[in-house]
Amino acid sequence: MNAYRVFSTSALLVILEDKMKETYTINFAGRELTVEVGEMSEFANGSVFITYGQTQILVTACMSKDVKELDYFPLGVNYEEKMYSVGKIPGGFLRREGRASEKATLAARLIDRPLRPLFDKGVRNDIQIIATVMSVEYDTDPDIPALFGSSLALVISDIPFNGPCAAVNIGLVDGEFIVNPTSAQRGASQLDLTVAGTRDGVTMVEAGAIEVEEDKMIDAIMFAQEQIEPLLAFQEEIALKCGKEKKTLRLLVPSDEIQESVYNESVEKLKGCFVFPDKARREELIDIAKDEIMEKNLELFPGKGYDISEVFTAALKSVVRDMIINESVRPDGRGLEEIRPITCEASKLRRVHGSAMFTRGQTQVLSALTLGAVREEQIIDNLTEEESRRFLHHYNFPPFSVGETGPIRGPGRREIGHGALAERALEPVIPPTEEFPYTIRIVSEVLASNGSSSMASICASTLALMDAGVPIRAAVAGIAMGLVHEDRMTAVLSDIQGMEDFYGDMDFKVAGTSRGITSIQMDIKIKGLDRTILAKALNQAKEGRMHILKKMLEELPEPREDLKEFAPRIITIEIPVDKIREVIGAGGKVINKIIEETGVKIDIMDDGKVYIASPDLESSAKAKSIIESIIKEVEIGDVYTGKVTRLLNFGAFVELPNGKEGLVHLSKLSKNRNAKIADLVKVGDIMTVKVTEMKQGKIDLDKIR
């Protein structure tokens, strides 16, 4: 028995030694950044607990042992918001976290995009990163430390990874750049820029801005890259001290024999498949070439269909890139800076509050706008300070838009990401509630897609806003830029289509007005994007944006002067704050009665603003009149029509606004001194009266005959 106890104690000591926590700390952007390794989640391939300020995130990285026969890299990123992290109990019947919020989905995409290119081609092991947000202070947004922790968990793990990678958020306040701004600084900032990068340079850019000029945006991106350096060095230092030895993985890469047999012949067959403006024609010729290559080589390499297809795709990529870089010819025959033909049509849908269809080449988007009452704004239930949102943009990408079949499900990460990008681009030009007291929702339906559909949704939505009569500050257009970089030769492409995005080195989406940029989303596949290339891309994007804006303004030069026939009309009035209770009434009795009588929607704000919405202006005016009568103080000489509420021997009480009553004396109703009140009037009778005297809160009335 004693021997067993000694063994148990010794084993426990060994286990505790293995679990010894290692802590690493640096100061970054005015906050302490602490990394804890070795204490939590020991079964994960890599695990770190990040504390930045008072925001804390557990990040784990795991990899499956088995290789999957897939034609894509199975990387999964989950960003798990825990409501306890901000001291909230989740809403809903179950009172527990459910499906990921839009913010969580966008954060997961933010982590995935810069990390995915840093894995070796051919990796087919499942890799999953889970960032669990456990504590949040609003001054420290958790998505930036979550990306840092995701990279570090991979770096110190035994998972092969070509990192590290890190990101910073940049604000622009009073002309000065701020790294990882606080909540107050974000509120005053002209720029919300997130930049991710490695030792080789910028790999991802995500930005929302209030018409920031191109040169200033370039300065901000270059500044951000400089700030990332200490975070990369910190990860490298931690990896040297506690990093695991990397595993050797079996990569799904075609053999040299298949490469030699397939590649050159594929290149020759593919050269005649391009310079057709029609996407369907190009794809038809490519499919014919692929079928011939597959049939021939499957006889030589039975069961190697996937590998043959991979080499064919590599040959296709090579042909497309060679045409662009050496001949300045694109797959559809356009020049490098040429924009596809554009058509615009406003008021496409007859009964909606605003609509427009925007077509650029073979990409087509129809945007429909709905105006609602202020109370119809979206209530936000996530880890941010934001409580509600009155401008919403939703993006739908059905399978028929690319000529395919498929299930119709809820929005995926792509739809949410593209919808948020367009929303960010348009938000700076949306008028404030004080000027336009409506909730605004736009839905962009992608009807056909051959690249740049997210940018087309921005253009269509701008026209829909103008068609609805929303007084936007300026029109916004979007354009997607591409890049092909070989050796020392670089080609920047304007208005890229799907093939150029897939086989190119950069997808750079830029939206803005004629005065400046309102949003950017950029993913880069090459190493070392320098200032020269970035400047060329942004300046070329500006030229393209101005061309697109001109085409849009030819259809609608400015917002319509009036709302559409079926849009709600909203009247705004202000009432004293101390009168709000009187307008609402006990248990909402008064306001519900007004709504029932007039059929309007009424929203009362805490500051006394009242929004009355109805398609019928007469109904809105009637509701306004009732509210004004409620808040109006009773004065001598005022005339009211009210209901008799009760009777006494000496007179009748008549209902007045604000829940008050006035007395009509018996002598005012009859000259007969022997008359009885019950013979002259009954409870419920309607009587028109005039205020004759007010003393010590008592109101005397005279019946108007």
C-alpha cells in the first residue's frame, strides 16, 4: 500500500513538471501582450493562451493523422464568442451560444485568409484552428490577438507551417495613425484598417474608411507593416524556446512522370481556348481540352485522375499568366486596364421602395431596398459595444448565378463576407438618423457572376439608394483589381473576372466615391508586395472607379427628390422628456390606442424624438395631432372635445388630454335650478367644452352650445 502511494506521488510530480506553464510578455501599442504555453489544452498539437490588455483568448491548433483524397486544403477556422466574456447572458429561449454571429464569421475569415497561403501545397490533413474568446474589454478588439494566437499556436506546434504571421489595426485620428486604437479612438477615426503580414510583406488588407485618399491609404498600409515586425519577432522567440519538431506530411503532389506526360500537351491544347469575351465559350473549349487529356492519360496512369487534373490546372494557370504578363492580353481579349461594358437600370422592381440592376460584362446584380421605421433596426447580440444597426446590406449568391445546381441554404461565410464588405463601403455616405429617420435594408441578388460580383453589388446598391430617394452624401462604386507577377515583370489588371482572380497573385477590391476610398479588401499570394506595386494598383483602381461612377450617374445623376409610392412616410416631432410617460401611458395604453386608431408605427426615443411612420400622410398627421394634444398644457380659452367620465350632483367631469379632467357645473348645463345632472347628461356622452378657469389644479369648463 505504501509502495503504491510513493509511485502515485512520483508520477504526479512528473505530470506536473510536464505541465509547467511558460509565460512570455512584451509591451505592444500601449498594452501588455502575454502568452502562456503549456498549461491549457495539452492534447492539442499547439495551444496558447493570449492576454492582451484585459482581452483573453485560448487558441488551439489540431491536425488529423490521416491524409484525405481531396482537391482542396481542408483548413477550418472557428472563432468562438463566449457571451460570459463581456458579462452577458445569451438571448433566446435556450440562453446559450448558438450559431456564429456575423462578427464571429468575419473574424474567422480574417484569420483564415492570411494563414491559408502559408501551408505547403498538397497538404490534405484536416487542420482546425479554434479561437475561444473568454474575456473582452471593449478597448481591445479580440480579432487581432486571435489572429496572432492562431499563428503562434501553429508555429509552436508540430504542424508544418510557413509562418509566423501577425496583424495590426490602424486608426486615423486628427491626421495621425494609431496602432490598435481604443474604443473612443475608433469612434473618432476616419479609418478602420487591418493589415496582416509575414517577414516577406503584406498578405491581407481589410479596411473601412471615410473617403480616405489613395496616398494616405498607402501610407497607412506601409505603416502597419512596420508595426507587425515586433509581433513576428516575438513569435519566433517563443518558438525557439518551446516549439515542437515539425512532422513530415505526405503531400498529394503529382509524380514527375505525370507532370511530363500531361503538362506540355495541356499547354498546347489550351492556347487556342482564350480571347473569347463569352465565359461559357471559353469554359466549353477548356472542358473539351481537359476531356482529351484525361482520356489519354488515364490509360497510362490508371486511378490517377486527381493528379492528372492537378497538372492540367497548373498548365491552364501557366497559359493564362503567360498571356497576361508577356502579351498584355487577358482571357477575354481585354487590355490590362480595360473595364467591361456597363449597363445600369434603376426602378427595375415596381413595388419595392428602391431598386436597380447593374451589369458589368457577364456579372449582373439586382439590388432591392426597403425602408422601415427606426424601431426595425437590427439588435446586435455579440461581443462588441454596438447595440443596434440601422443600415443593413445582405448579399445572396445562388447557384444559378454561375450556371450550376446546388442546395439553397442560409448565408455562408462568403455571402456574409461580401455583404459586410459592401455595407462597409456604403455606410460612410448614409445620412444620419436626424436627417433621414429610417432603417435601411438592401438585398443584393447576384443573377450572373463572372468575377467582381461583390463590387457590382456596391454599384447596384448605390443606385437603389438613389432610386429610393435616400439623400446619400455621394455615389459609391467598386472595382476589383488583379495582379500577375513573374520574375521582375508585373501586370496590374482592372476589373478582374473569375479566372484572373483564381490564377492571379492578388485580389484587391476597392470601393469609394469621387473623393476617396470607403472600403478595401485585399488578399495577396506573392511575397513582398512593395509600395510601388501598391500605388500602381490603387491609382489604377481610382481611374476605373471614376469610369464606373460616370456610367452610374448617367442613369441617376442624384437621389430622387421624393420617396417611392409604397415607401413609408415618417414624420418627426420632439416632445419634452418628462412627457414621454404621458404619451406612452400605463402599460402602453395611450400609445397603443393611437396606433390602433391611425394604423401608424410610432417610435419614441429617450431624448424625446418621436418618429411616426405610415405610407399614408393623413394617418401620420392625425397621429401627430393626437400626440401634440396630449403633451399640450391645458390653458384658459382652449377648446376640447372629450368624453364624460363621471357625474356628481353639481356637475359632470369631462376627459381632457394628459389624463386630466375638467368640471362642467350644473349651472352651465341648465338654467333650471331644480334640474338633475342625470337628466341632462350621461357617462360616455361626447361633449365639446371650453376652459374658463384654472385654480389650484382644478379646471372649470363651459359647454359650447
